[in-house]
Amino acid sequence: MSLQLTPAVAFGFALFLAVLAATGAWVTLDARARGSAHPVAWGVLAPVSGIAIACYLLWWRRGRPRESPPSRRERTAATVTVAGVGGLVAGSLVSPPDPASQLTVWPIAFACCLPVAYWVVRRRFGVREGVAAGR
């Protein structure tokens, strides 16, 4: 079984790489705001290692308060990350188990998850209407 490189599959793969980059950017910005000595190391390891992201989210991040409010860039990266994970889960539930089909369905699921992710991140970071919170 070979993976056929169609434009839809190529777009899905490019979107996957963009979500990995957004995950790294969000973790780096969040770790920097929480006073990490090595935020870039967290940002590089987190998107490529499930153990590193679990360690960051469940252990390291929990015990450290933010030193600065989240920037617009950080909220955008978090939104793309949440929509990417949600789209990956939803796409894997509705598509056949081959990589080409999943990469074809995933961008659609990502687009459907994007408004929900925006709402979740906006609510989680406490941004209210009429308040300028971005930098």
C-alpha cells in the first residue's frame, strides 16, 4: 500500500506541520511567561514527544503562575494547537484508518474545530469583550 501524494494530502501534511510549529510556539511562549530557564527546549521537545508535552502540561506548568498576561500571538498559537488536536481526534474517528484518508479529512475537521478552539482559548485565557489584551 503506497501513500498517494495528492494536493489534498499535501495540504493536510502542511497543515500538520503548521500545527506542530504552533504547538512549539505556544509552549515556548507559555514557558517563558512562567519563568522557565529553558523555554525553547520545552518548545522544541513538546510537539515531537508525547512524554515531554505531558510532563510540561501535567507537572511543570501546573506549579508556576504566569508572570505576564498571554499575548495575542500566544492565544493564536494555543487556538491552532487546540483545533489541531481536536481535528486530529475527530478526523481519526470519521476517516478510514489509512494515512492518505486521514490527511485528507483532517483539514476539514480542523476547520470545524477552529471556532470551538477559539472560544475555549478565549475563555481559558480570560479575555473579555472590549478589553485590549493583545500585544
